[in-house]
Amino acid sequence: MFTFIKNGFSIIKDYGIEILFKEYINRQIKEFGKMLNLKIDPKDKNIELDILLKGEKESIKVTIEKYNVEVKNNTTQIKFDKVIASREWINVLIKDLVIPNYAPNKTIEIESSYGKIIDLLT
């Protein structure tokens, strides 16, 4: 009985995080495209995103491997090991431009309003 309740709460929590993360990502990339799907695997700590870039007919898959949510000094950060895209040119763009400029040390700082909610759900 308690396992059922615990599993149910875990599903609700994961779904809540997915909704918040999807909203956050779509706000960040609105000038480039839109995230269509999001899958968070809390067990393996991977995040998969399907993103449709403006002007494209097919979406791309982006995988963030081995993420970890950390709260430090009233900020919420998502740290990760690697980001892989389904298109090679996007992999190069991520490695050479996005990570150095927007995720130094493979860390993304989340806006405080989202961070507080994610912190409550994790």
C-alpha cells in the first residue's frame, strides 16, 4: 500500500518537473524554435528533448546525460556530463558555442522562481 502511494507521488513529482522544465526551456529558445516533447529519467539522470527549430520540417533530439540538480546560495543549478544532439552540426554548435557561453562548467542556472519549485519537487 505505502509503495503504491510512494510510486504515485513519484510519478506526480516527475510530471510536475517535466511541465516546469518544458515551460522554462520554451521560454529560453522561443526565438529559435519550440520544444515538442520532454522525457526526464530520474533513475539514470538523463533528459531527452525533441526540439523543432524554426524553418525545419523535422525535430531534433537532444539528450542531456547525467544531470544533477543543486541548490547553492539561493540559486538552483542543473549540472550535466554531456549533451548530444541527433544532428552533427548541432553537436558542434553545442560544444563550441552553447556550453562555453551559456553553460560554463556544464552548469545551467535556473531562474529563481523555477528553481524554488523544482527544489520543492526534487
